[in-house]
Amino acid sequence: MRRLVQHIFKCLLFVLFVAGYQQTVLAEQLNLIINGKALHLGVPAGKTMNEKNWGLGLQYDFDLINDKWLPFTTVSGFIDSMKHPSYYAGGGIMRRYSAGRYHGQTLNLDAGIIAFIMTRDDYKNRRPFPGILPALSFGTRKAAVNLTYIPKVHPKQIPLWFFQIKYAL
């Protein structure tokens, strides 16, 4: 538990540093990312995975392109499925679809991809490695749920759904 608290504290310091830097440079939409849940698919009998992937990050959403394409950048740290710290930085683009209105806010469904550089304790001796994954987000400009699917690829031998909360700062 002590190790988890230390890693969350390090992530929070990193997020606050980046938030302070980005707010002075950028002006569109800075969001706090709260990592929290992984749903592992097809876990072998007798094996348990950490599905509480707590951590923090930032996502910066740029202005929409042609009223439908949302480019973004992101950085985050969390405790992974093996209870090790993982960190990533990247960016992507999502196609925005309007899904109606809720309490005066437009509901959006965003679907696209994210490309990133990641480090993990249990892979390549913490050396950064690239990745690309599908990305989905549902919610309003103020708050949304981000979701991605991570297939069975080395070192991940069990596919999973990964959830985040995105909250506008």
C-alpha cells in the first residue's frame, strides 16, 4: 500500500507540474484524467489481475477541426494490472458525434485512435516503447468517460478494457 501511495503522489506532482506549464501555453480545454478501472477478459483460472488502476493525468483537447475532428494530447501515470507503475504520453484524434443534450450540455460520442510512448516496470527494463490503440469517449465538455481496448499483445497476455474519467479544469 505504501508503494501505491508513493507512486500516486509522484503522478500527482508530475500532473501539477505539467498542468502549470500547459495552462500558460495553451488555451482550448485542459482536462484532469483519473485512471481507475480495468476489466480483464478471459483471465485464466487461479490468476488474479489488479483491476483498480488508480492514477492521474492530463488530456489537452484542441479546437475541433471542421466541427467534427478532435485532436488531443495526453500524459498519465497509473498502477497497472500487475501492480506496477506505468506512464505514457501521446496524442490522437477522434471523430465527434453529437448524442443529444443533457441538462443543457451537449452529449458527445468521440471515437478514434491514440498513439503513445509508454514505460512499464515489467517490460524492456522501463525503456520507452510505442503503441497505438482505439479510443472512445462519451460525455459532455465538462466530464466524460474515456475507454480503450487493449488486445492480447506482448507483454499483455490478457486483453482488457481500460476506463478513465475526464474532467475539465
